[in-house]
Amino acid sequence: MSNVASQVMWNRLISIVEEQAQALVRTAFSTSVREAGDLSAGVYDAAGLMLAQAVTGTPGHVNAMADAVPHFIRRIGRATMREGDVYITNDPWEGTGHLHDFTVVTPSFYQGRHVGFFACTAHVVDVGGRGFGADAASIYEEGIHIPIMRFAHAGRVDETLIEIIRGNVREPDQVVGDLYALATCNEIGQRRLADMLAEFGLDDLDGISDFILTNSRRATLERIAALPRDSATGAMRIDGFDVPIDLCVSLQIEADRIICDFTGTSGVDKKGINVPLVYTKAYACYALKCAIAPEIPNNAASLAPFQVTAPAGSIVNAVHPAPVALRHIIGHMIPDVVFSALDKILPATVPAEGAGCLCNFQVSLRPASGQGRRAEVLTFNSGGAGARPAVDGLNATAFPSGVMTMPVEATEHTGPVIIWRKELRPDSGGAGQYRGGLGQYMEVGPAAGFEADFSAMFDRVHHPARGRQGGADGAATTIALDDGGAMQGKGKQFVPAGRRVMLGLPGGAGYGPAADRDPALIKRDLARGYISAKAAMRDYGLTAADVAAVEAQVTKGETA
Amino acid sequence: MQHAIRLGVDIGGTFTDVVLELAGASHSIKVLTTYAAPEDAIIDGMHQVCAKAGISPAQIDQIIHGTTLATNALIERRGARTALITTQGFRDVIEMRTESRFEQYDLNLQLPDPLLPRQHRFTLLERVDAQGAVLIPLDREEVVALAEDMASYNFESIAVGLLHSYLNPAHERMIRDVLAERLPGVMVSLSSEVSPQMREYERFNTTVANAYIKPLMKSYLGRLKSRLADEGADCPVFLMHSGGGIISLESAAEFPVRLVESGPAGGAVFAAHIAARYGLDKILSFDMGGTTAKICLIKNQTPKTARVFEVARSYRFKKGSGMPISIPVIDMVEIGAGGGSLAHVDSLRQIRVGPESAGSEPGPACYGRGGSRPAVTDADLVLGRLDPENFAGGSIRLHAGASEAALTELGASLQMDALTAAYGLAEVVDENMANAARVHAVENGEDLAGYTMIAFGGAAPLHAGRLCEKLGVTRLLVPTGAGVGSAIGFLRAPFSFEATRSVYMKLSAFDAATVRDLLVALAEEATGFVRNCDASASIAAQSKVYMRYTGQGWEIPVSLSADQAANPDAATFQALFEADYTALFGRTVTGMDIEITVWAVNATTASATATPLPATPTGRMVTGHATRALFDPALAQIVQAQIVPRAGLAPGDTVTGPALITEDETTTVIPASRRAIARPDGSIDITEISA
């Protein structure tokens, strides 16, 4: 096989998994997949090594997808695999971290020979149990569990399995529709793979697998070899559910690998915010890859040198039967703690702390009279990202998650909810030479005649993002009713008819001392209203005359 | 307009193409675009083609114009001093975008700035809900107070975008009335008119973009009209829009955002017209120039349209890095792959090509103007596809030595010589384009087998043959006039306007009377625009609804016949949706409710009728007088290709690959796997040699 042909085929495989993912977005029902991009798709060689993975909104699936297929091979048994088989699971420990994620694996055959696998994952609308939230005390309360098994035998879908799933979830049509969407997208990948093998006159993926893995391993190891052989620790305290949680990490850079260990981290929580190790690995690995080898595509070889461990029973290595439904909250905080250690080894590389986890909430609406239409509305929102070593943090932008928010107009069509406000939150970005990204204000309430339960999934109420290298902290999360009634950052809470929930989503922290900030940027921020006149004087030392000059410029329509 | 004398003008980034058509003849010219006063190039080109044709500008009956000026103004941020007025609580919609990062692994990612800085975005207390009901009425006195506050800013243009205004535009209209009274002379764009569709980010951004370029485009179009009149061409001037039709100059000045991407739209219309001439129903249009390649699917001789596209991508043409414009647009993919695209080797020792382009200065290394990095054109030269002595009709002499040096350096770390590096570079760029075509086909539920490619644009004939091999496309047409395809396309486009509205309706709550009224209202709006352009032509109105299963996020377009639109019923809508859904995704989903989200009516005059191609006579088997060493990537080896001048081919003449069919503007590469036959319309028809 020529080098040129190999290069072409590697590109082709990446294009195939992107197509596979696109087909899933187009046919999926759950909002987290179709609007927000919470899905994954990948192709594997016959040994189960991942060769390419689509870049989607979910770093959380990075390693999970690479690890999943070997679990399927072990459980199903290679000898029993037939053309037309489709396998399935939602096991949090052998899939992607909670029951809401279904992973579907399809063995790929070419001219009668088994040549590889396609796998994909999507977050479904419902899995029964208590519903999506932190309230369960064990995995058994979180919903139906499907161990690794056949979804289809040689092309024939297992109707018994479908009936069991239908009987256990709140939205059976949508969930089963999503399972079919998962199977279909693997089929599309498979068809493209067969075309590629025919075009290049190959019998299997062995040669190209070798080329991809060898090049990826070498490129990743070159990056690691260029780092200082050093070790460092990092720690971060976050809100948790009732009691604060300490996340602790130690990083050790060796010649050919990076070891990332979470010893010292708090134990599992009673509520469903625990994290299976596979999800911890994904976000730790994502953080390291962003900083060290951002452009090397994810595959078995490029991920292998990042070795992530955590003591069993810690909150980042929760074991069965711990509840794990909201494992994303802590999972999304992992990059910040990894960065706190990495900053000591690689200065001027990683950002300051940011909002971390997505600021999601679910509203369950019902008529105040008790009679009539009910609705469930889930939204994804972001606080500010941390400032970078040479640029400001991104305003109201998800990091490390890569998902999108839903349009307010679309959300208001899904149920009787009114979003009264969704705009940037001035002064919430931590001051610094580079300012943290702004969080946002949101106000949300039931439409006239309705009341609601508001399921909060927020952190950083008590532990805001911390500044780096002299930068100031970002603003903390705030949550309350518009009449002043107190609310908690996590858990289901009642919102009476006519009331609104007032949210201040957290800001990212600053990087470097505010005194070193370029005065032109301070004035720009003031003109735009990213910072108030008060903050401009207090945090950045502008004089009253400076402020007046900026304000005069604004009302003359001049931009700096 | 049979036998009318018509002028097509396309202003591109580098060249302004002018095409004059009169009974049975066509004359074209490329002149350099004159940025300071774009109308100068048009006047210059017009005089040149008129001289060629022996007519005076006064004899021109009609001018059809398309331009990248609107796009460039958005990319280069050269718009007017503009403000946005929006609903209180939503000042930052155009800045917060989708709250996501379009590149997941770049820690230093920067998002593009919104078109308007925050201090130029103002809010008013008001609110309409998702059913169009007023929750908080707008107080006229507050609008007056805001207008007075805004006076000192000296805005030239104001965009108004309020939540749910696509359902109830009353508040936006009140604001316009007050602004007309208090800030006369300021141009106003309402989101309920520019883009009346749900999803506030897209709608507001489109409205802001319209407002931002409106003063510039209005003044340009006014100047153009009077300059043309001064030069004797006092005929009607129409504009090509992004949806593939033409609109009046007045509509264009009011909604200039609809001119964005008018050039590529013209190219798609050009390809569609050739498809009609050949009676082909499945076409892959491939337009490759100096910087980008555009790929578009054309079924049944009609380019597919979409409702949203992205302009001004700021990060390697990456999806999400630009700004969404939601207007009817011909659905195509554009990637950073052109003759000037530059190559490098990344840390994985992979050759990467584009989107960075050498442009015309310094140009590819072979131009000898100081460029030292290898571009696609350098690879084409080293592979034997181009004649260094005869590039662009001999106007630019190519330096093969410079290409080889640049490619040798590229290949050094890969242990590749210059030829192998050129092979690798060409294969990577061709694979990039093939992948874009494949993904585009999948998104449209199409399999490219059975498609015919139509290739135009300067670089396309060099790469189209290889692209066909990669895509399994067995037939390729390279038409004449390929260098000015878009301008020719303008002359083939019908008058058309698409009116759209977002109204949610589930089939389980289908209200036939509302549906009928809505479609009638949309048809009246769309037809009215077209009637302004042509007082007498018959106008057809095509209704389309966007449908999905309740719970899905992506709609598919479903076309309605006139009868289905006039007598709507839920069962018919369901059957139409299920048929289209099955075609796209293989199976329907039982038990789910179906909903309609967007309604559209496209009013159009008839397209220019294509004269069917006469039968091709039996011609000669032509062999070139000379041969050149050509690298054939499918064979991965050098072959001797015969050189055949295109001008010497008569209808029916056949050339067997490997061959190079040469002309001033470009060279058509016939791979060893293909043979070419010259058609009576001058097209080169290239098909697979069956094994």
C-alpha cells in the first residue's frame, strides 16, 4: 500500500465517521443529540482498536468509545458474531457513564469476512426510574439497565428486548426511534467502508489500521517526549450536592506516557452526581490532549499514552451500584483540576478556571389548576470560560463540553415556559491581564396559569472559578426566586404560578494581574458594558475622567 | 424574451465577468474587478463585448447582475454604522451565538466578533409569546425616547429584531414608524420582513447583516443604474439572488442580504441549464476556482435550495466559524480547495492542503512572483497537467523549476521526491473535495452513483476526471464558457422570490382553513415581488412545507402540488412526508406525531428553455500531434498523454485517455480510465471506458 493511498484512506475513515454522526443527528429524537450534539460515532479494526472518531459535542465519549468495543467483544464472543448482528448496552461502566447513553456496536463484514466494527452513542430522552436528575440513591432507581446483548441477530431485531424497553420508559416511541437511529447510522458507516475497500482493492483494514496507529502513536509520543519529565499535583473544591467535594490529581510525565491519578479525591456521594472511571478518563484525557496534542485525531494509539487512574469508591471512580445520572457535573470540572496541575509543569499553556459544568436545568410544567397539559423542558446553557494566557476567556461559551444551547424561541415552543431574559452578565468575568469570560443572566418561569418543578444542575454557587497567575476569581452562580425566595444549586424545587427563577450563571476567572491589562481593552470592555464603570475604577484603576471620556465616545457612536 | 439582447455581469473577487447574448451569438470578457468603484469594470466590460458584437449599449434590452460585493462587505466588515433594537433581556443574542466552540481542541480559540458591538445594541420592554400573543405591550413613548437617545450616535442603518416577531410583527412595525418620524433618513430593516423564521440568533443576525450592508449596496446599485444610463444602457437592471432567481433592483436594494452568494448561485443555474439541454436528472455541479471549490446537487434540473447558510467562515472554512444567514439559498458546500490552495506537512506527517490560498499575489510557486510554498497549481504542473508555456493563453509563463523546488521541500520529511509529493498533494485535495461531495450527498439522502458531473471554473477541468474516479461517477461534462459560467447562469435564471413563514402545526391538530390561508398569503407575497419584475409573464407558485416527527430537530422539505396546497388535508401531508422520509433515511418511525414548522412558497417565471442537444454525428478518432508525460493517479504511474487542442475538435470527435484537451483558459485532463467525445454544443463529454 503506498503512502499516498494510506493518507487518502485515513482521511476517508475520518470522513466516514463524520457522515455516520451526521446521519444520527438528522434522525434522532432526543434534544441532547439533535440540538446539542451529545453523541459519538467511531470505526474500529477487527481487533477492536478504534481507528477514527467523529468530533462531536462530547469529549465525554472520547475514551469511553475507545474502551466500549473491547467490552462488547468479550461479552458477545467473537466466534458468535454474524453479519447483520447489532449489539447494544446502556451500562454506565461499559458504555459512556450513565443509563441515558445507549451505545450500539455493529460488526462490519466485507465479502463474508469480519473486518471491523462501527459504534455510536446517543443520549436518549428517558430510561424510566426517577427521571433525569440527581435524586436517586442507587443505579437501580435511575432506570432500566440493558447489559451488553444483541439488538439484532443476523439482521432480525430482537422484539422481546424492544418490548421490555418500551414497557420501562416514559417515551417509548422516541426511545425506540433513537435506538433504530443508532443502528441505522452504523449501517451507513458500514456501506461507506465497503465502498472504500472495493475502491482500493483491499480485503480488510489491517494495513490501514497499522498506518493510522503507528503514525498516531509516534506523533503523540513525540509530543510527550518534548515535555519536561516532571510531576505536579492540583486540587479544586466544588459545591457537590450537600457537602463540598475535593477533586485532587497528580500528574507525572514520563518518557512515553502521562500518568494522571486522582488519589485524594472525595468518596462517592449519596446522590446521583458520581462518575464512572470511564467518564473521568475521557475528560482528563481531553484536557491533556487539548494542551499537548490538539490536532492528533482520537484513536486507540493516540489515546493510549494518557493513563488515567483513580481509587475505586472515589467520586471519580464510582462503582456499581452508585447513582451516576448527573455524572456530567463533576466530569465537566475535571479539566480545570487537571489544568491546575499541568500549569505547574507547562506554564503559560492552560487557561484559568471557568464555569466548568454546563448550567443545565429541566422544568416540569403543569397547569396550576391541576388539570390539562404537562410538559418537560430541558435547556443547556453556559457560563463564562477561563481567561487564557494571552487572550480573554470566551463569554457564555461551553468548556470543556462542546454542546450548543437551544434557541429561546424553540424552547418556548416545547412547553408553557417563558424565558424572560438570557443575556451576558456584566462584571462576572474575573479581572485580570486577560479577563475571564462573562457568565449570563437568565430569568425563567412558567407561562400564565402554570406552575413548575425546577430541577437545578448547577455548581460554583459556593466555589467560583479561581484566577491564575494573579487573575481574579470569576463570579459565583446565583439562584433565587424573583420574590427573593432562596433556591439551591442542585435538586428539584417548586416554582409557583407567576414566579420566575432568577439565575446568574458563573463567570470564568482572570489570568494575570489586572494591573497589566492593556488600557485599550479596559476601555473597550467598559464601552461594551462587559464591565461597569464601578468595576473599571475598582478593578482596573480607571479614573472618573477616563470613564466619562469612554461614555462620551459611546454616545457619539464612536467605537475604539 | 426571445431574441432579446441581454448582458450578464458577475463581479467576483478577482475578475468581473461580462457575457453578452444576442440572437444566436454570445460574447464574453473577463476584466479585473475595480474595488473602489465596481461599476467601472462593468462599464469597461460592457463596451468591450458590445464592440465585439458590433452593437451599441443602447441596444441592450436587459442586464442581469450578480456580485460578491455584499459578501465581501460582510467578510471585511466594511458595512454602515448600524444599530440593533431588540427585546429587553436579549441584547446579546447575536454575540452569544450557540454558546459552543466550533473547534473542540483549540484552547486559544477566538470566536468571530458580532457584526455590531454591544454598545450599538439597544433594548425595549415588550414581549410576544410563542403563539404570537402579546405578553407585554410596547409603549410608543418608550420607542420615541429611545429614538431620541440614539440620535447622537449618527446611525445610518437600524435593524429591528424582536422575539417571536415572525408570528406577530406589530411591535417591529411600530418601531419602524417611530424611527421614520424621529430619525428620518436612517434605513430600517425589520426581522419580520428580512427573514420571518423561528430561531432568534439566525433571524437577528440575518437582519443585522441586511441593515449593515444596505446603505453600501443601495448606493452602489443607484450609481450603477445611472452610470449604465449615462453610457447608453438605459435598460432594466435585475439582480441575481442567492436562491437562484432574479429580483428587481429595488427589491435588491431593500433586501441586499439576498444577494450574498449570488455568483455561486449563478454557477448552479448554469449547470442546471446544461443538465436540461442534455436531459439529465441527476447532476453534481463542480465549480473550482483559485480559492474555493463549490459542489452542488441538481436533481430534475433544479438546484436544491436551503433556508440557512453560513457566510464569512473565519477558521479554515470550518462549519460554525462564520455567521448564519437565513434566506432562501441554493444548497451547496464550499471548501477551501482551489488552484491557489497551499500545502504543508503536519505533525502526523500528513500532507494537508488549504484552505490558505496563495491568491494571485504571490500566487503558486510556479508563477515566479516570490511564492515559495507549493500550491495545487504547482502539483498540477509537475504532474504534467499544465503546459508551462501556455498557461492562461500564454499570458503567464509557469516556472516548473520553482514548483519542483517547493514540492521537493514539502516531500523532504516524507521521503518523497517532487513527483510523489505532487501526487500526494493532488490526491489530498481531490480527496478533500470528494469527501465534501460524499457528505453533501448523504445529507441529502443521495447516492452519487448514477450522477453526472458538470465541471466549470478555471481549475475544475484539471481535477474533475480524478474526482469522478474517486466518486464512482461515470460521466463528466465540461461545457464551453466554463470560465464565465456564473455570468451565463444569470442569463438563464427565472424571475423568482421565495416567501417563508414559521408557524408550528401538528398533523394531529391540522387546521385546513389556516393552512389554505397561509399558503395563499405567502403566494401573494412571493408573486407580488415577481410581478414587479415582469408585468406579463405567467408566474408559477410552488408550495413547500418543512416537516418532521414531533421531537426531532431537523425538518425535511416536502413539496406540495397546486391542488394539495389549495385543498390541504392531513392524510396527504402525512403520506408525502413519509415517502420523503423513507427515501432519505430508509424507514419511517411508527406511532409518532408529525409536525410542520416552516411554510414556503416560491413564485417563479419559467426558466429559459433549453434547446435539446441535436444528435451527435459520427466523428473522427482524434489523436494528438504531440504527447506529454502525465502522471495518472489512479494508475499511480506516468503515462504518455496525447495533447489535443479543443478548438480543433468537431462534434462527434473522440479522444481516448490518457489525454489533455487544451484551450486558452484551462486544460481538461482525460484520465487513462476515460474517453471523451465532443458534443454539438462544444461540451466535452467524458465517460468511463468499460473494462
